[in-house]
Amino acid sequence: MTETQTLIETRPPSVATLFLERVESTPDAEAYRYPVIDAAGGQDSWHSLTWGQASGRVFAIAAGLMDLGVRPEERVAIASATRVEWILADLGVLCAGAATTTVYPSTNADETAFILADSGSRVLIAEDAVQVAKARERRAELPELAHVVVIDATGVEGVDGGDGWVLSLAELERRGAAYLEKHPEAVRDAVGAITRDQLATLIYTSGTTGRPKGVRLPHDCWSYMARAIQSVGLLDEDDVQYLWLPLAHVFGKVLTAGHITIGHVTAVDGRVDKIITNLPLIQPTYMAAVPRIFEKVYNGVAAKARAGGGAKYKIFKWASEVAREYAKVTQNNLRLTGKASAPLGLSTKHAVADKLVYAKIREAFGGRLRACVSGSAALAPEIGYFFSGVGIHILEGYGLTESSAASFVNPGESYRTGTVGKPLPGLEVRIAEDGEIMLRGPGIMQGYHGLPEKTAEVLEPDGWFHTGDIGELSADGFLTITDRKKDIIKNSNGKYIAPAAVEGQFKAACPFVSNVLVIGADRNFCTALLALDEPTILGWAAENGLEGKSYADVVAAPQTQELIEGYVARVNEGLQRWQTIKAFRLLPRDLDVEHGDLTPSLKLKRPVVEREFQSLIDDMYAGSREA
């Protein structure tokens, strides 16, 4: 048995056990960094918790939940943005032997009530008054919800008083400390009693249509993921991870499991608007993100260069092409010869571009970033190659909520842009006859909560899980995702089109594009709805006679239409005839989570967007034979 096999086969039954092992092994090592926010608007101060200090709070939360009557496998919901208290609360739930139900803080009151009721959650750990109000508004519909624990009690009525329904996190920890005085081994006993198949987490898929489904992930899923991440060798105890992803999402959640088993430092701050500010402060060596973040950074760098004048923009465009060419050549040579080499001429150009452009981009990321992992959606290859050439190595990965997030990841220095890498150790993979990716292994869910029929649709009796994604495996095990099975378009001429591939080319070619929706099912040609990145297009507008105009006015202007037409034509040059975009419409606003166009993990809700902008689609096909 290899070292990797041993590491995975000898995994403990739960991450709670791994947490106790970590605390015992390195109690004085730094575990978390987190900001204490300056309410006056000044500079936030960053504080740290050692593993030993973190365990003190985790034990108090776990014991506090026991004191409230929470029993093994009973659900405790967390509705909060990403912050250190989210992680401590989750670990407290797990160490009590209970199960965490994750709720996005952006979820409205109706859907929050549905998740709390469907999961049968006994306690809700709410971030603030806004989240408490959602539960209080629907309290009559939630008879099983015995308590609400609020992290930030500012403005919350009845906290630590009244009927005892709402209490602060501080009060829960005080109750837990008192409970431990009477029952000092209660938490350790609870952790010791956890079994592999015991429910650990209920994550509700945000979904693109209909009510979300609760994905049941047992303790063994997270223990396996922790050990599998450790075995890949991308991280070690000297790394500093910047964690800002939503912890209600499986991608963010799995990062906490890997962190515990490896023991590195994690800086936690879920404020997306602070990413650019935080990077130089944290100076991470590792960060995970969704593709939209890299797209926004790329667009922002391009906009800044354009604002610097024609000469600077010309240098940026040249450096961008050099970066992409250098990445493609070195990655290909590494694959063929084992050495990431490039011809002398290209290496010389790359060195010049590095001094002029790339070094500044790396510095904006904190100057120490070794690698980023990108997941949740497809990253446009041309953007991936750009960052690769710059020296920001984006390791694309792949997984689903139903597979505990991490199923594939690109291997360190030998990563291949445009693929999602190789399967994690312990995972079986096969490609079905229709091209669907199928997975089997310890990370696969138990099923959908209370939905046996839905579970049977995707999970075979022998454990094979239907991902719903189409892909191809290379001879040496690298997976390339083609598209979502349900998203593939067949036009009226019988040609199949993968929208994501075309949409990715748009995002790489046009620095003004934020979101793209390619349409063409059962039509005789393809069209597109394009949403533009507001800061970037308004910056361009100010330089082109449209200063002071609103986003909607800028998008409607003939100059903007002409600008985007040029990029559409450029993209069409690289497409097959049946893939080309014959018409497009610019949307009057960008797509976002608040309007329901995107899931909280920033995936496009195609049916929602198509319904909302049906009149624009009809207009593009007016007069065509298929209209």
C-alpha cells in the first residue's frame, strides 16, 4: 500500500477527530487570522487564534449546544457570511455530534424558512439582526426551531432574555463553559462516538430552478476530503490561505477540512469588496476563488492600462499575448519533455513583459501567491493562460455539492490550463456512452434529504453518481469538461453547441463583458445576451463622450453597440459557422444574485435570465424562419 493509500485508508471517522488531533499536535501554532472591523470606517485590525484558543471556543459552543438539548445528527443551521465565527460554530456543531445546515446570508425569508423546516433544524446560528428577523418572521412555521443564537447581537430584541428563544453566541459559550464544568469529557465523548456514516452536513443546492435540495454529506465525506487534499501535496503547514468564499457553499466548506489536517494558517474574511485591499495585507501563498473573480481582476487590469493612455494599453495588450503564448508553450513542453521551457526569443520577451507588467500584477495579489484553485464554474482558457504567463498559477478543479466539492484538481507545477486536472486519490471515474462524467468514492453524498426519488435519478445502487456534466478523459487522466448535459444546445439543423465554450471565448476576448448567455436551441442560428461589467464600461464611457451617463444609458448608446460589435466579430472568427453569434443584445443591467440571475456561487440561472429578457430574445429572432 502506498503512502497516499495509507493516509486515506487510515482516516478517522470524522473531521471532528482530525480537529482534536490537530489541537493536540500544534496547540500553540496560529490557526486563524480574522479582522476586527473598525465601525468608524478606519483601518481594520487583524487578530489571531491559535489551535488551542480555537479549541476552547469550539468546545464551549459544542457544550452549549448540548446544554440546549441538541443531540447527535440533529441539525443546527448557520446563516452567516464567511467569518471566523462561522468556522468555530461549524466545528462546534460537528464536535457535538450534530449536523450543520448551511444557509446563505443572501437567502430570502421564504427560502430560509423552507430550508430550516425541510432540514428540521433545532437551532439557528444567525450572523446578525437581519438573519434573526428572517427566522422571527416565520417562527410560527418553524415549530422545531427551539433557539436562535446570534453572533452579532447589535439591534436584536429579546436577546439573552424574554422567552429565551434568542441568545447571543457569547451566552451560548458561557453556558457551554458551565456545562463542561459539570461534564468535562462531554465533547470528547461525543466526538469519540461519531460514526463514519453519521450525518455531518446538509448543504442545500441553490439550483437554477425550483426549490433547493438538501445534500446529505456524512462525516466520512469530510474526513476523506481532508486526507485526499493532504495527499495531493499542494499545501503544507507553512502556507497562508486567504479564505473569503461563502462557507454555505461546498467549495468554501471543503477548504476548512483541508486546513485542519494540514495545519497551515487561514485568514478569514468573506467581504468580497475587501479582496483587493486584503491581499497585500494577508500576503497569501494560496487562495481559492470562482472564475468571476479572475475575470474581474483581468478586466480591472485591462481598464487601468487603458486609462493610462494609448502607449500603456498597447504595452498591456502585447504583454497579454506574450503571457498566453509563454503559458501555452511551457505547459506543452512540460507535458512532452518534462521541462517547462520556452524558446530564447519568447523567454526574452517574457522577461521584458515581466518587468513592465507581470510583476505589478503579482504584487497586487500580495507578492507571495504560489497557486490559486478555481472551481464552481468553468474558467475561460484564455484568461487562465494569461494568469499562468503572469505567474499567478490557477489550478482548475472540479466537483459538485453531491461529491463534497473536490473531485478533481490540477497537480501543482504540471497543471494544464483548460482541464480540471486529475481525480483525487480514492475516487473512481468513468465516462458514460453519452459522455456524462460518473463518479464513485468516499466523497459522494448519501442522497437528497427526504427525496428518495430524486436520489435514485442520480445515484445508482452500486454507488455510481451521475454528475450531469459532459467531459473527456485524456490518456494520462486529465479531465476536460465540455458542458452541462442539460445545457448543450441542438440547433434546428441538428448541430450540437456547447454554450459554455462560446461564452468563455467572449469573456477572454472582451474585457467589458461580465456575463454571457448564448441562445440557439431549436433555432437556425445562435444569438447572445451580453451583460457588461459596470465599472469597466463606465470607465470607457468617460473617455468616449459619455461621461456622467448611467449604466443603462451607456449600454444603449450607439458607440457602445459599435464597440461590442467589434469584439463579437473577433470571437466569431474563431468559431465554427454554426456556433457564430448572428445577433446580440446588451442587457440594461448586469446579472447578479440579488435579482435571482445568478446562484450564490455565481453560476448563471439560464431559465431565469431567458424568462426575464424574453422580449430581447424574441427581437433577435424576429423575421427568421425559426422565430
